[in-house]
Amino acid sequence: MAKKAQLQKPMITIQQYASPIRRQGRQRLYLKSLGLGKMNAVRQLQDNEIVRSLLAKLPHMVRIVSE
């Protein structure tokens, strides 16, 4: 039997570099949905449209470390 080729899902590593203090409540919710919330927190997530749209709303708080 032939083995099925396993597809590698693209991953993206993000880091929070700014504090959510004195930010809009909506931006804090975006951070929580990305799994962030504290300074210098790093998270590896799947690279898809949802994550990219959240990152586009938080360019002043989150940076992409590696793709």
C-alpha cells in the first residue's frame, strides 16, 4: 500500500511587543483570540486568513517573527 503524503500546514510565529494597557477593548480581545496577552509572549499559529486579518488590526502591538 502506498503511503499518503502528509501535507505540512504553514505555520507563523508571532510575538507581542506592546502592552494592551490603555488600548481599546476590541484590541484586547484580538490579542486574546491570538493567544497573547503579556509582553514578549510568543505564539506559533497556522498561517491562514483569520490570523492574518487579526495581525493586520494589531500592527502596533504584534510582530511576525518567522513565517
